[in-house]
Amino acid sequence: MTFLSRVTGLVRESLKASAFGAGMQMDAFEAAFRLPNLLRRLFAEGAFSQAFVPILAEYHRQQGTEASRVLVGKVGTLLALVLLAVTAIGVLAAPWLVYLLAGGFARTPGKVELTADMIRIVFPYILFVSLVSLAGGVLNVYRRFAIPAFTPVLLNVAIIGAALFLAPHVDPPIMALAWGVLIGGVAQLLFQIRPLIRLGMLPRPALDLKDAGVRRVLFAMGPAVVGVSAAQISALINTQLAALLGNGAISWITYADRLMEFPSALLGVALGTILLPSLSKHHSDANHAQYSALLDWGLRLAFLLALPAAVALWLLALPLVTTLYQYGKFTVTDALQTRAALLGYSVGLTALILVRILAPGFYARQQLKTPVRIAFFTIFVTQILAVALAWPLGMGHAGLTLATSLGACLNAALLFWMLRKKGFYAPQEGWAKFLAKVLVALAILGAVVAALAGPPAFWLAATLWQKVGRLSGVIAAAGVAYFAALYLLGFRLADFNRREVADPTLDLGDER
């Protein structure tokens, strides 16, 4: 389901690039969508999930379904009221938010006003998607992973539909994308209602700030909000820096980010989603050996799949950008500049995925102070690197993406070190042999890609179907070469097929 959401996301981005390019209007939309996206990660998918899922899992195991449903109702009511107020403030303060997001827009006439108009439309998205995250957290605790993973597809479909059918009827046409975001948020929330009813977990509105469970979630969210806000502050600063680099910079970074997010979400989000409830269960059961073994499993799977994705993203940066984006209003210059941004992101792809696996090692134990400290230290270093790489070293927008990657590497390294130091994780035997075999397979993959990819001139001048055909052939050949090499080196799928014991109080079928 996550794979499907990433595929539709790439279709969405390809359509946006072809229809609107990477100029002033697209910069305005991306900046307008950036703030509700940041708040979504802050209030919903990030801090809220980290604080709420372990506590809900504990309620379910120790107090049963009814107590869990009551907790969901009380927490959901409070979340909705807070975000309703945040949404109202965001809509009213739209012109001032533009300067908070991208002060450099004031240099271009009309850019601030266009961004403010789109902020007013997209800001309510944070309310809907936060309630979607609440529902998704409940479904994940009950090991219904497919439905929350599919939900982002609805946002992508809504934006695609708006670009195709609504854009011709609004002025300027770019406003259609903002309406698509709002429609997608409503659709995502409605889609979650029936699964909650079937589980008997549809919450009833109830406000009780004195409830012990609500207070626990709030206290847990405090450090979680601080920790997640570190990454969002970094993204906000990067948007400001990119706005200073002129028209197109924000769009180039965003298009590259979407390509980087394909493997990042497919591996990092999917693994992190299934790890958190299982780790919470093992911690609740005081099963430290299984806790450590599960983390080890996640890390090995991440290295096995993230490293080839990072190598391919580096070697195939231009073929990917031109095949997906270089049509209509997306120029050769846009393609080359997006490629530069993507090269910077590819350096840290593996680290970004590892963070999604290492951080739940703390969240599941409801110990958030350590990842918070690490996050803020990482942001401090990242922003120093961003300014240095973008201006004194002359890398421009590519320097911003490279700084993000280097910061992710530092974040992952510090999280791993602290997990080991606190005794939460002990690596299983055979890591050196495992990594040596993966590196051999990576070398073979790289050789195949380099031999088959062809010169940059081909990708800049070829037709759509020529590029699609060649890129598909290169990816297929590289994938076959990599996994064939792993097979010859002794890897078997059964070695990574881990079965988690389901909660006996649930009728879960075979879903894992």
C-alpha cells in the first residue's frame, strides 16, 4: 500500500511539473503547502503518533477495547479542538505566514499575495489529516496496517484530479492544486471511518483534561513535539534559505525531495510503522531479547534495501528526473538543477531510513528526551552546513540538500550510539559478513547501471517512451543483478521473514 501511495505520488509530481514547471507559481504552491505539511508532521504523524501509539497499545493489552475507545475519544476531541484553533489562526494570518515561510518572495511582485491565497485554502488540511493520523494510530495498534498505508493515495488522486479537471476553471490555474489538497484531506478522513466502526473503535467526542490517559499522552507529546519540531524548524529554515536563492530553487528541491521520498517512505515509513507497535508490545512484556532482535531485523532489512536505492538514486539521478518531469513547462535547466538537488539527497537516503528505525527504539519505551537532544544538535549542525555549502562553497540549492543528508547521517549515528550505550540494542552476530556481502552486490549493481544508463545527452533529448523503455530496462537489469548476487552469496528470503506473535485477544487473520 505504501508502494502504491509512492507511485501515485510520482504521477502527481510528474503532472505538476508538466503543467506548471518550476517557476514562481510552483514555488508559491510548495511554500503554501509546506506549513500545513510541517504542522501535520509535528502534531499528527510525528509527535502524536510517537506519544499516542505506545500508550494506546498499553491500554489495549491491559484494560481492553472499551477503555481504549474511551481514550481515543477523549484524545481525539482535544486534538480536534486545538487544531481547529490553529487552522483558524493560520487562515487569518496567511499574509504574515508567507514572510515566516519564505521572506525572499517579497522580491518578486505578486508572489507573496499568491502564496497567501493558497495558504488560506490548504491550511484546513492540517485538521483533517491529524484526525486521519489518530485513526491510523488506532488501526496500527490493532495491526491493520494496509488501510492507513493506502490513505495517502487519496490525497495524490485528489491533487491529480484537480490539476486535470479543475485547473482550466480557476484563475490562476495553480490554485487548483490548493483545492486538491483540501479535498484530499477530507477524503482521507472519511475513508478511515468504516474500518474504525468494524473494529468497534469509532471514537465518541468527549473532553476530559483530567483523565489520566489524556494527561499521559499530553506529557508524552511535550518532548515529542520538541523533538519533531527540530526537524520541522530545519525544513522551515531551508525554505527560507531556498527562497533567497531566487525563483525555482524551492521547486527544484521539492521535486528532488519527492523522488528521494519514494524509497524513504517505502522502506523507512513502512518499517517504522510496523516496528513501533511491536516494539511497544515487547517492552510492555519486558521481553528485552525480542526487543533487541526486532531492532536488529529492521536494521538489516534497511541496509539490504536502502543501500541499493541510494546507489541507484545517485547513478540514475538525471534519467529519473528527465523521465518523470521533463515535459511541457519543465525545461532542461529545471531538469539539471533538480538533478543537482537529488544528488545531494541521495547521500543521506540510507541514514534517513535508518532514523525511522532507530528512533522507535526510544519511542516504544516512552523515552523521548534522548532523541530530542540528538535532533536539536543535528539541526544546529545541519544549518551551519547548509549556509556554508550554499554560499561560501557556491553549491546553491544543492548545498541545502547535501546538508540535510549529512545531518541525517549524524542523527542516525548518534541514535545508534545511544541505543547501544543505554543497553536497548545489542547487534546480533554476523554483521561484518552481512555488510561485506551487501557491498559486493552493490558493486555489481553499480557496474550494471553505469554500463547501461548511457550519456546525459540521450536523457535530455529522447522522447517519453524512449526514456521509459530504457530506464525500465536499466532498473530491471540492476535489480536482477543485485538480488542474483545476494542469492549467490548465500542470502535467502526466509532469512528475513520475521513472524511477530499477534495479540491473542484480537482476531487478526493473517495480517502482519
